[in-house]
Amino acid sequence: MARSSGSTGPTLAVVAREAGVSVPTASKVVNGREDVAPETRRRVTEVLDRLGYIRRPRCETPKPAAMVDLVVHSLDSAWSGPVLHGAAEAAHEAGLELVVSATATRGRGGPSEHGWPDKLYARGSSGVLFHLTELAPAQYSWLDEHRIPFVMIDPAHDPPPGVPSVAAANWQGGMAATEHLIELGHRRIAVIGGLGRAVRDGGRVAGYRSAMAAAALPVPSTYVRYGDISEAGARHRMAELLGLPEPPTGVFVCSDQMVPGVYQAAGERGLRVPRDISVVGFDDLPQARWITPALTTVRQPLSEMAAAALRTLLRLMTGEIPEAIRTELSTRLMVRSSTAPPLRALL
């Protein structure tokens, strides 16, 4: 393979991909380790020779750390900060370089619309963390075809069978939010979900239903509403709830991002939170502490989820099979000022 004298040849990640092995396995062959199967060693050696990989003497500067990618929808979203923090800390502990990419796509398009997979392939990334709603089938196929390990962080929809993911315990969180309202004495409790077909929101609504059933409280169909994770959508859904003959005295909102719209709808009817209606959110985004009144909400551990996802990715990169394809981390109720016992006149 002809190269200029200044060329350093292919990276170890490229060699590993061409040989169909993990980067650590290729490294073992390069360094003469014995714990490699003969056929694997032969295949890697053949690729090393074919691509002209330069084996550096042991006295030279060590090779750069393996590189992994974190792909998020937007760096401006309230969720991206905690995810980036958790992934960066875990990558540092593992000796990995982390490259962050943001996609501006909507819906199912995902990163391929911007040539992202080609960039990943060119820079020899060893694995990918995705914090996106979902990927398109063609993108899953591309990753599989190129033997690039990846993990989904908090996907809104169930990924295909066998795709590793790390998420919050959404059912547990939905149940805890609703139980809190029940313990305060509320009996007419409604829920506003985000995306109706999303498994993530479905788990939170299912937790709400379980808590209501355990307390033998009815759930009228009119008490279950879905918005679009926007303030405007939540405002409309809340206005509909407050216009019912028997409006709820408590509302579980499945995303903190929708809560300002809920507060606005209540204010437009002359109602005060929590005196006239109690509100519980989900996420514990920074705005949950800034909004007035401060929001009682379910904290999902986004930083911990990202760190767990990176550790799972590291195991995949070394050829290990994760103990569980889907990992769920516990949620925690953060009680603040948006919930209170209902007024007797509203019971």
C-alpha cells in the first residue's frame, strides 16, 4: 500500500472495523498478546499488512485514546446538559475521547440527513451514544453493517430487539407522582402525556393508572390527555380539563417542559397553583426550580443514565454481551411548592 513518508497509516479503529473485531482485540494482536484466538489473530494480521498499519516501537508516545461519539438532537435543549456531563465524566474515567454532535432534524430523520454516519466512519469512532427520540430503520442497518457498537439513551420509542438502551423507570415515576397527589387528599386527578405513541410517555401514564387503580379511584377517559411536549399543546389540554363539569384538582404532567403552559391555562381561569389545583411534573429540569411556584416533579437521573450508557458501550466495544439489553434507573420524587391538599370546596 503506497503512502507518502509523512503518512501515519490507518488508525487501529479502522483496522478493527475491517477485520470485524473490537478495537481492544486489534490492539492485543498489535502488541503480541497471547489471549487472542488463532483465526482472529490471522484475520487481524492480514488486515494490518494489507492496510500498511505502522507498529510503533514501545518507546514511542502512546496512541491516542479510543474515540466515541455522543449524538444529541440539540445542544440547546434542557436535557442535553446533564446527558453531556454524565457521558463526559464516564468517558474521562474510561480513558476515552468523546466527540459531541448535534442534529437539527425533526421526527425520524436522524443524523444521516446531514452526512453524520460518513463523518463517524471517516474519523474511526469506536462507538456511539444516541440521545435521540429514535433512529430510522436504515440507520440501525447502517450501524450494524459497519459493526459500530451503540447504545440509546432515554429513547421515546422502543428500539429494535437486541439494541441496548438506558432509560428512567418511567412507570415507577408516574406511580410516585400520582401517589403523592393521592396522599395529599386529591381524588380527581388527571394526566397530560406528551407523545401518545411514545413508549416513554406510555410508561408514565401507565404508572398513573396503576396508582389510581390501587387507590380505587376512577379514571374518566376525559382525564387522560396528550399534548405534543410543547407549552402551547399543554395549555390547550389543560384548558380542556378545566372546562369539564368536574375538573381535576390535581394534574400529573409527563414532562416539565409542558408545565408553563399548564400554569398559564390555570391563571387564565383565575386559578392559583397550588391553592386551586396541584401540579406534578416529570424530569426535574432546571426550570422546575425557577418557575413560580417551584415545581414538584419526578427526577429522572439523566447524568447517571448517560454514564451507565457509556459503560455499556465500553463493554460492547470490548466484545462483551451486556447482562441486560434495557437498563432502567430509579426515579425520585422532588417535592416543592406546586402541590398541596385540595380545597374542601373543590372536593
